[in-house]
Amino acid sequence: MPYVCTVRRIPSQPAMVVRPEVPLEQVGPAMVEGFRAVGDYLERAGATPAGETYARYLRMGCVSAHLEIGFTVRELLPGAGAVKPSELPAGEAVVTLHRGPYERLPEALAALRAWMHEHHRVAAGPHWETYLDGPPEVTDAELYETEVFVPLKGEVPESPA
């Protein structure tokens, strides 16, 4: 699928998360478990997500991934057990929309990296995905919609007129 990459200014977003480190083949199940753990915590605390359901890839290795899985919230809570407060960072990010199965998400990240190379931009930290439409509400994986974000260092200088 063709990817359209755009730069957005992102506000900081408080979040409640878990941060598992798992073998690469366990990323999908770890996300399901992570969303469940954070959702259960929020329900017990009487809080609700403020918008974004996301996974941030803190570190990707050859055999394992260190993830941050959770929900943005209106205000940070103290956390309990594995559930901790966090924040999606403020600043510029290059973003694209991926439509289709999660297994093809690396294509979206490759498009963002190609855009960064072409525009001489550098990542300011780990990328993340926000899940707009997906399971359990959407059952056809070809209809899943996921935004992929890469935070950017610095800002593009204005071109002289």
C-alpha cells in the first residue's frame, strides 16, 4: 500500500502502561496481555482511557523486544504492580496510516524511515503505534487501521524565499 507521511506536532500525553520485554514471536500476545492488565487497572481505579491505545517499541533486538503498552489518560495515576505512569512525548513526529494486518506494520515503519532519509531528519526516540480500528470490533484484518509515529529531532528550518 502507498504510505503518505506527514509531520505533526504532538502534545505530551500522560499514559498508564506496562513495559514487558518479550521474545519477538511473543509480541502479539504480550500486547493483548498488556492492554488487558492496564485496562483492568484503570477499571479498578475508576479511570478511563483518554484516547490513544498504543504500543511503543523501546528497544528492538534480533530476538526480543522491550515494549511500552498502554493507554493515554487524562491524568496520571500512581500505578500498581506492573502498571506504571508514563508519557508519550511532545514534539514533532512523522506519521503515516497503515491499513491492513499487523504483520505488515513493518512496511509503514520502512516508509517513515525512507521519508526521514529523504528529508534529512533523525528519530528523537522510539517509534510507536496507535490502534484506531482493530480487534475485537473489526474482524477483517484487511480493515485494521493503525497510525505509526516516529518522533523527530529538531525542526525543519524555513527555506529562504
